[in-house]
Amino acid sequence: CEGGVESFSTTEAKKYLAHVKGWQLDGKMIRKQFKFKNFVEAMTFVNKVAVVAEREGHHPDIKFGWGYVEINLTTHALKGLSMNDFIMASKINTLRKK
């Protein structure tokens, strides 16, 4: 998203949030924490997310360490949430199932 449109209202965001299991609304972003058995599994997941993010041109903020990955999604150009954030959340959820 290059901007030029309005970000989602809280009501709109909550409507789409119902379709991405485990994600939480946090102000102008959505976030989810994933648990893993060890650092290598967490790092492997981060690398998978990076591939999808690059392909989609929509890059999350990622924090990770031993046994966890936290992902925050927002559309920086809009300073809020857009459909792209929820699409990425869905694709990230799919990666975790693989």
C-alpha cells in the first residue's frame, strides 16, 4: 500500500481480525506471538516469514528469541491497518501449520 486511502477504523479492523486466528488488535497494529521448541525453530519460521513478506512487498516488524517469535503488522504508509495486514496475517498463520 502506497497510501492515498484511509486506514481501517477500529470497527473495520475488528471485523477482519475475526478471520485471522490468534492475532490481537493493539492500537494501529495487529500482533501475534508464536511459540517454538527452540531457537532454531524460531529462526526457521522468521526466515519463512521473510520470504513471504518480500514476495508480498509488505514487511512486518519481527522480534524473536529462544522459543518465540512476535510479529507486528501495520501499514506504515497509512499509519494504521489495511487489508494488506490481514492478508499477511493469514499467510503467516498458514506458514505455522507447515
